[in-house]
Amino acid sequence: MRITGIESHVLQYDLDEPLGYSQQYFTKRTAHLVQVSTDDGITGWGECFGAGPVALANRTIVEAVIQPMLLGRDPFDREAIWHHVYNMLRDHGQKGMPIQALSGVDIALWDIAGKALGQPLWRLLGGRCRERIPVYGYGMMLQPVPDLEARFAAEAAAIEAMGFTAMKMKVGHGVKADIGLVEATRRAIRHETRLMVDANHCYTTPDAFAVGRALEDLDIFWFEEPVAPEDRDGYRRLRDGLRLNIAGGEAEFTRYGWRDLLASGCLDIAQPEVCALGGISEFQKVMALAQSHFVPVVNHVWGSSIAVAVNLHLLTAQPPMPGGLHPFEPMLEFDTTPNRFRDDLAIEPLAIQAQVAANAGTATAPDRPGIGVEPDPDFLRHYAVG
Ligand code: CA
């Protein structure tokens, strides 16, 4: 089997209401899918992290830079291909967009392997460590409205009513306002429901301490990206000084970046992003690093149903750590805000919301060969940009 072409599909549509996090509001939703074609008719699908103009730039890296290196190669040569592309791009970026672009291509090669072998991805990754994955509802995004506390409270109650037993909210309006937002959200849900808080690296370390001390009293399960990802010392100080889990890592790349992040003792919970850090091949190496540092992994997930399915497979195959009758269990991060790329892109939907409602807040990876998500060609045409 030989690779005959690589095509990026950047999809976009206008949101009804702007949604945001601590760095910006956005008015469009974007997805960047990668399609790898072969001479025996098998097509693999992958996805690259990166929204808006970043997706358009990554498309150029995929099609103009990476594609010529792969044409004519055997798609089963995933490791050889990964290292060839990385070595050729190393001088031009060991993190960020070149690695995001490589991620989508690598994921598509795994999809091809699964389809060629007739096996679901989780089986290629070492088999099933768990059948049901707890799913947490990602919502409560920032909006430029005066009644955000009331909106967050209503949204949190709605996510709980959908059957989620854990959820995550954004902060980013400043220390005092953020504590108010978390208090309003916590009050709106049951005591047993897990609540996580994501700052998207908006605080100085002193401000993160001020918010973190309030979060300790509000029974928050983790405090995500409290300070800038480069601020390893800030992470370490927060981890030493706060009585709650410090989570992060979505902005880190490859085994090399993760080696240093984990060795620096920055994290209680690691959140590697498979569509950014280098794809499935590299995720497995980051997973081994996290295991070797005894840091639990709860995958970062963003994007379409392809990214969701890839992460379901990774979580299915994730080894327990450290093990026990009631070990730490990872969760699937799942966007509960309006998202057509999650709901309508796949020919056979994953139906995560229906699974969550029917199965006590959990979901199961698809059993179809490869990733198990085939994008609807009409949908791709309809939402294509540029
Ligand atoms: Ca985050």
C-alpha cells in the first residue's frame, strides 16, 4: 500500500453567540481534518488542533510541506514517517504549528492501519484497559454578557441534567469576578458532581494563589492552566502551596517537551492533546513518560467527532496508574456547547450525549475498524473554507 495524496479540510461556520476563554472570544467554530489517500482505496482521517487562521496556516504545512515527504510511502511506516517529518521540520519549529500539522497526518496513518487490519484503534494501541470511559461536560465558556454568573449556574444545572457527573468551567475575568463565577456554578450543582476550573493561563502566580485558595474551599477537582505554560516555577509553587490538583499540558508538544514538563514536577494531572503534540505515535510516548513519573493523564480534547473518537480509543487503552481496586480513572473531555462538528459531521454519529444519559455518565469507544468515524462528504463540502 502506498500513500497517494494528503488533503486538508478546514471547516468553519458562524456561532449564534460568541464564546470565549480567558484569552479571547470567538465568533466562528473551526475544525481541521486531514485526509490521507492510498493506492488500494483505504482513506485515513486525522485532525489537527488549531482554530481560525491557525488552521489555514496548518493546512499549508500539511499539504505543501508534509505531503511531498509522504507521497509513495507505505502508510504502515508510521514511526519512520514521524521521525522523517520531525527531523526535516526540527529547524523550523519543535513545538506549535508544524507539530500540530504532523499530528493530523499521523492520526490518519493509524486510521489507515486499523482499516487495513479490520481492527478498532484501541486494539492496535494494546487493547482494552477499560470499557466505559467517564465523560466530563466541558461548558461554561466566557461570554460578553452582564449576567454571566446566572448563565453559568443555569448551564451547569443543564449539563448535570444531561447525565454528566463531572464538568468544567472557564474563568478569566479577574480574581474577584472569577471566584464569584465558581461559587455560583458550584452552588447550582450537586455536592457529588465534580467541578473543574480552567484559567487558560491568564493569572500571575500571586493571583493564581488567590483564586486557588478560594477553589480549595469550593471542592474543585482540578485547577487547569493557572499560569503561563512557560512558567514552570509558577506551576511548581502552586502545586506545592495549594491543596487541589494542578492540571495542564495542552500547550506542550512531543516527548521532548513533555519530558521536561513532567521532570519539573509541575503537574498533578497531565492533559496531553493528541491532535497537537505529535499525533497518536507521539501520544503513546508521552503516555509512557507520564506513567514513569506517576502523573495521571486526563486527555485534553478539542475539535470534531474525529478528535473525540481518537481520544475514546486512547482512553480505552490507557493503562491504570498506579492500579488498585478503585484506581484513578481518566475521563473524556466533551464539549457541551453548540457544535455541529461534534454532532453532524460523522455518517455514523458517536452519540456521546445519548451514551452519557443512558450509561451513568460514561461512553464507549466505537468498534468499527480504525478510528470509526467517517465524515459525511456533503457536510465537508458545505462547511469548507478557503
Ligand atoms: Ca484547557
